[in-house]
Amino acid sequence: MSAKSNEHSSHDDKLPIRMLHDRVLVRQDATEGERRSGGGILIPATAAVGRRLAWADVVAVGQNVRTVEPGDRVLYDPEDRAEVEVRGTAYVLMRERDLHAVAADRFEGSEDSTGLYL
């Protein structure tokens, strides 16, 4: 298997699926609902906000995906998503081109990279 395996980063068992082509499977952050602003103000889940992008962890990638690997954190539009449940866990399925940014440990220490691509 290549470095882009389809293993879940926090489980030893493999996902019972294999991603195809340019598809990316991500697990959403569990920060749905209330959140805090940078100044510490509690923002309720019912507060109306503009279009807000979300972060997620990549758990599997297709063979044609070139810019992300399992374990990376990616920024995506949660309104433009397809959800799927695998073994009781909810995931989001998208194309690589629908990702807005990637943040990964492998970018740290790289002289020509900030670690975040927008």
C-alpha cells in the first residue's frame, strides 16, 4: 500500500471502503453548536453567521488525490457537502478541488512553506 493508506488515523482497523479517483473522506470537528469568540464571548448555536468554512480531519483519499494525505486538516465549505455514515461514524465526502486549504505537520520546518495553503 502507498503512503496514502485508507486507515483511520485514530483507529487500528481499516475503513471498509476504498476511496476512488479524486475523492476525499473527512471527519468533521465536533465543534457544532456553541463556540467562543477570540475575546471569550460565548456564541450560541442559534446565532446567525455568514458563510462560515469549517475544519475537518482527512481519513481517506482516492488514488488521484495529490495535495492531501490522511491525517491532514482541511478547510471546506460545510454547506457544499455529501455526508455518509460508516460504522456509526459520520463523515463528509468531497472532491479534492472542493477543499479550500490544508494544514499538516509535514509542512512544519519547510523553508518555503507557511504550512497553510489558501
